[in-house]
Amino acid sequence: MSLTNRILLAMVAGILTGSLFNLLLHGVSVPDLVQMVIADYLVGGLFDVVGRIFVASLKLLVVPLVLVSLICGASSLGDSARMGPIALKTLCLYLLTTAIAVSAALLFAVLVGPGTAVQLGVETTFQAAAAPPLADVLVDIFPSNPIRAMADGKMLQIIVFALLTGYAISHAGEPGRRIATFFRDMEAVVMSMVGILMALAPYGVFALLAKLFANMGIGAILDLAAYFFTVLAVLLFHLFGVYGLLLRFLAGLSPRMLIHKMRPVWAFAFSTASSGATLPITLHTAEKRMGVHNSVAGFTVPLGATINMDGTAIMQGVATVFIAQVYGVDLSMGAYITVILTATLASIGTAAVPGVGLITLALVLEQAGLPVEGIALIIGVDRLLDMVRTAVNVTGDVTVSVIVAKSENQFDQEVFLDPRADRGAPLPADGPPTV
Ligand code: ASP
């Protein structure tokens, strides 16, 4: 069985096992001993440990991978004067796709009206965190100490440092060429680590999902079905419709292949609910399987994982309309435009870890003049939606990378069109895990 299929199978098996355990723990009566084995030894023991080790090992690769990959990319582009245009195109596309995402979410939500039939009977106690001033946010992008930036995992600071290093390498003559070779070798080594980790992914994905579903009552969805399915519908519309159209019209490529190759990445995004933890796999897929040249992918993918969150913006758009409807507030045209702007900007400020989209939602609600405590209404189903929106977030990063790479001739169409392509990285695709 191919690795992709094994990861997808692990995903389904994890969801089924978790749901079954949830039933045994909370639904039907089973002997105490069985409950103890399931709750303490499996869910709270084995699955918890395996899942946590898996996420930790993914995160372990993020900083080295972003650093070397971006240095390689920037050093090979540095003297071609293409860095500026690539950065500009990427930023514009990231903002555009997010604005489309939140607009579609508002439109769907207004048409469906998920909050119109909901009675306010929930304890609403949500404390919103204060947003930092814009000046601080800007200054914070520039690192004063690259080691601290890496230790703290400050992605934008690492991006700035790596861009500067790569650019300097391309302008440093012979020493620059020697160092560039070193970083290219490093990149091959780190990518090979990603390959090793991917071979272990089925176990990690299974453990994470089994634990999550064992602890989470799916019943929460029933109370919030209208909200849940509206968000889900817009997420799927964006994933398959909007990205497909953009890919076709801006890059002249069929979205089918992209969707086919994104499946393992979705399994990672779905089980970790973190674009940050998924980043090694996203980057690997963009470079080795989609054919995006490292000079573009090294920049666009890490940047996208940090600032481009279309799925999150979709949740925020639907949630705003939902909360307005539950509280009986009529949103004006101005309020809708404010929501589009703030959700697009909030997506830049949303950290690529689970659940943060819900926190930046406070910002959006505040700007729209809605009660921030309304967030408490949707917390119950947020984790599930987080998994799906993270998959949308990372797909947006890869789609934009492909479009930008194609327009810059930094794209290998042969690799993109080859369903089994995995150029360069020694990914043990079909064999058992080698570690
Ligand atoms: N979990 C999301 C991500 O990492 C962010 C969010 O919407 O909470 O992409």
C-alpha cells in the first residue's frame, strides 16, 4: 500500500477507534476494568504519548527546514532581481484569496442564516485578549537576535533573517558560492528527515485522531449543526471551487493533480490542526511533488503558513454572522466591509497553531460591534472545524506557490503532472518505516 493510502487509512481508523472509545466511555455501560484500560492506558496513555511525540518531531523540523530552504531559495534568486516581484505577487495573492474566502463566508452565512433559530441559553463568559499595537507588530517582524528568533520559533523573524542571508550569499562571490553549497546539502539532509518522519506518520495520525475523538463528544455538532455545516460548506467550496478556478485561470493547470497530491498533507493538517506543524510536509509536497522550484517554495510556503489563513477567515466570517443573528443584531454594509478587512488582517496575525483562529475572532467581532462573549457559543465545535480549516489554510499556501512559481518560470510542470513524482527526497514511499 502506498504511504498516502496508509496515512489516509490511519486517519479513518483513528476517527473510528476514537468514536468507538467515546461510546464505550460515555454512551453504553461497560465494566470498570474495560473503561480504565481505554481511558488510562490507551487514550490517556499510549495514544497521548505517541501523538505528542509525533507533533513534537514535526515541530522539530520546522525551524531548520524554513531556514535552510529559504536561504537556498533566496541565494539562487538573489542576483536575478526577481525577489521583489515574487514577494509582491505572493503577498497580493495571499491577501486576495483570504478576502475572497471571508466574502464567500459572509454571503453563504447571510443566505443560510445559521443563527436565526438559535435561542440564547448558553453561559457566555469569554475573555478576549487585548491586541498588541500595530507598530509593535511591525517592529516585531525584524529580529535583533537570530538565535532567539529560532529558539522562540518566530517564523516571520526567521524568514527575514533567512532572506537577508540568502541575498547576501548571492552577492558575496566565491565565499558565497561555497556557503550556498553547504546550505543546499543541508536542505537535502533536512528534507530526508521529513521523508523519514512521513513514513512514521500513519502511527502519529492514528494516535492523535483516536485520542481526540475519544475525548470529544460528536453530539456537540447537533446543537450547532447549522453553524457547523455552513462553515464546512464554505470551506469545501473554497478548497475545491476557488482554488481550482484560480489554478486553472492563473496558471493554466488542472486542479485535479493538486488535490490528488494534497491528500497526505490534509491528513497531517487534519490530525495536528496546525499549519505550523504541517509545514515540513507542505514544503516537501510543494517542492518535490508539485514541482515548485525551491527558490519560490522556500519563500512562499513558510510565509503562507504564517500569514495566509483562508480557512480561518471563513470560520470568522460565518461566526460573525452567526453571532450577530443569535444576538439579534443587524449588520450594516459598513460592518460587512469591516469584517472582510479585519478578518483578512487577522489571518495574518493568527499563529499557525490549533485554536488561535478563535482568539483572533475576538478582534473581528469587536470591530463589527458585536459581543465578544458570543465566541463561547461556538467553542463546542471549534476543534473539529479547526482541523478542516487548517487543511484549507495549507492548500491555499500550496496553490499560491504553484501559481507564483508558474508565472516566474520556477516550475517543473513534468513533476506536477506525474502522479507519483517525489523528486529528490529519499521518501520511503512504499516500504515499511525504516526507523
Ligand atoms: N489551526 C489553524 C492553523 O494552524 C489556525 C486556526 O484557525 O486556529 O492553520
